[in-house]
Amino acid sequence: MSKSLEDYLKGIYLLKKRKQYSNKNLAEYLNISPASVSEMIKKLSNENYLISEGRNIKLTKKGSDIAVNIIRKHRVWEVFLVEKLGYDKDEIHEEAEVLEHVTSEKMLQKLEKFLFYPKECPHGSPIFYDSDEFSEENMMKLSEAEEDDEIVILSVEDNIELYDYLREMDITIKESYKVTKKDPFNGPIYLENSNKKTKIIAYDAAKLIEIYRKKYEGE
């Protein structure tokens, strides 16, 4: 996918989120002519990246997924540049603009894991981990899950000791697990991953881990 197409989708997504979208604003955001924007909007519509109805523009799921992913790459790189390379916050945007377009999914996953899945970039903007698809009523702490629940770990509280603990346990955000056992009296919680490996999590740690409980048939 071309850098230009990714920039268009990202620009549309961000401007729509800010309720500032217009072809003129998109042209200013991308520093191009309004005529070029109109031509590209037609192309993106024909290729099912967006739906265009007069002045109303809406990204399809295909277009939105690409936009969110490129923003995610940008913000993860900003974290890396500040935390690991010592950049100042006002230096990182242009660097991340370049890096976001040359980052494969494999590299992104390894970078996220290396940084232990940061929740926001140095400017305070959130980093998404596909949690938008999860409904709030089935979000809870791991300590609240029941035996036989199938879960996805969404996030953990900002605690360096917890980070180190989960690294040692090889517990990964976004990975699915099954709760196989909960010992009584606030005892440890036993999780099984897709490879049938068991992870034993202390109850106090489980209280700091946010999960999504998958819905059962009929719920």
C-alpha cells in the first residue's frame, strides 16, 4: 500500500474524529490542492476504502482499520523514540511520520511487546489495541473472572513491578486465555493459552489486569 493512500486514510480518520472534516481541511492537512483531494476521494470510494455521498464521507471498515493501524504505528514509534533513544517530544512527530510507513506487522508486534504495550504516546494520545470491538459490559478485572471463562487480556495498570512479573510469566496483552481454575480465599488464578500452556497468576496481580470476557451462546 502506498504512503499517499495511508496518509489520506489517516487524515480522513483524524479529521472525522475531531469533527473537522472537509475536503478543504484534508487538503490543508496533507498540504496538497483541493482538486487532488477530490480525485483521490473518488479513487478511495471505488476501491471500497470509503463511502462518499455528496459532501458526506465515511470510511468503510477496511479503510478505518488501515487508518487506525497506521496511527498506532506512529504513536508506538513516538514512544520508542522518547523512551529508548532520548528524543524530545517536539522532535518525534516527523521521525514517526517516516517510520510508520515502513513498519511491518511483525515489527510492530515485536516493538509493542518490547515497550510492554504502551497505552498512549508521549503527547498523551491513546494507542489502540483493537479494544474498540469489545463491549464495556464484558470488561472486568481478571480477578473477577470465573472458571471456564474465555478471556482476552486488554491492559494492565501502570506498575513497573507488575510489568516485570508479567514478562517473567510471558503473559501477553491481546492474547486469549481460558480460566481453568481459581483457588479459594483469593488464591492464584490458572490460565491456559492456545498452546495449552498454564500460567498461574497471583490474585493481587489479577486485580490489576483488565480483561474482556468472551460472550457465550445465548448471551
